[in-house]
Amino acid sequence: MCKGDALTDSMDSLVIWVEKGTKDGHIITYKDASDEFINVRPGNINIKVIQLDDPNFERKGDDLKVRVHISLKQALLGFEHTIKHLDGHLVRIDRTNKVTKPGLMERFKGEGMPIFEQYDQSGDLLVTYIVDLPDKLTDK
């Protein structure tokens, strides 16, 4: 229907607020928010939160897991890397002059998901390093 049609004009809207850190499957209830009729009390509206997958991050409770691919040279000599977080802020990884073993998992405190209804706390970011080995070695 187009704007101005009778059905559109008579419909109410509902603004839905999903707090940071809300977990998959959480139900948000708006009490007495549905249509009401003569001699009929309005019912509740229940909204179920469905978490969408992200190509880079995996949520485990309040923690976030991410894999960072590095070269053999970076694994042996060290590196610096920046991860763009889900909310857009940057997380800096500094492994300068450190050897990084394949599969090493490093924890970054407070860089995970915001904890639901605890506005000043967040889970951790768990970074697993994947060392991409070359097909063959050269003098370079």
C-alpha cells in the first residue's frame, strides 16, 4: 500500500529498542501494546531477538572469537595488526618481537560483547592466530 491509503493511515507503529549485549533468543515484551477492541483488553507483543551471523566474529556468551591470519614471517619475527570491532572501534594487536605459534589464542579483556544490563562491562575478545604457511620456501 502507498502512503495515504486507509490501511496505512490507521496502523500504529511500535519502536523496538534492543539493548547492547542482548543474547540470541531473548524475548522483549511490550505489555498491553497490541490492538484493543470494545470489551477486549489489549494483549502483549513479544519480540524474539534473532542473532545474525557475522563473517569475522563468533559470539560465545559475552565473549567474541575472531581468527587472524598471519604469514610465517610475522609468526617468527612479530607483527602489529588492527581489528575493526563490530561497533567500529579499532582493537590494536602488538606482537612485535614475539614468536606466535600456530593456533595461539590471546585474550583481550573487555573487548568482547557488552554484558546485557551491565552497562559498564563487556566480555573478552579471543583472538586465535592462524599461520598461513607458504607452499614452498625461497631465499627471500
